[in-house]
Amino acid sequence: MKATIETQGSQFTVEQGDKLFVNRFPESTEGDVIDIDKVLMLVDDGKASFGAPFVEGASVKVKILENKRAKKVIIFKKKRRKGYKRRKGHRQHISVIEIESINAK
């Protein structure tokens, strides 16, 4: 069974056992189980059901494996011949999640 879910401002198509990197869930710790009810589409044995906007009664259980920070992204600004250079870095807070189960109606 496959499902397309919306979580943390992004959409993902997932199956049971998949691991994802998403923006960090607020006030969560490692080992927490979260129920995501924003399911946009379900596919079960070639039969698809679509939501308007979400499929009613469907949910996806995810387990938070780790809360960490992503790789550093470098922001560099320069204006030629003016002596202007700025270099900054940013590390996004992310959660590593695993899909435990996909529940239909």
C-alpha cells in the first residue's frame, strides 16, 4: 500500500518501512510515534482513492528515529569590483522518520 502524505510543509509518497528526512516536528523526541492524518492519496492493489483535499479516515503512523541538523548551506553574496563579499551558513533542524503503518478507512 502506498500513500501520498503532507507533513511539515512538504508532500511525500511513502510505503511501509520508508525513511524520510523532514523538517523537525515541534516538541518531539526520539522514539515518539506520530499519527499523520493529512493523506492526499491512497493506492492499494492498483486501486487509488483521492481526497478532496484529504482522504477521510486514512492515517499514517510514523516513528521519529532521530532529531538532528542537516548539512550546512552556504549563502555567499558578492558584488564585483566593489569589495563587497558576505558569507553566511545555515543548518536546518530536521527529523528522521520511519513509516510504521498506513491505515485506510
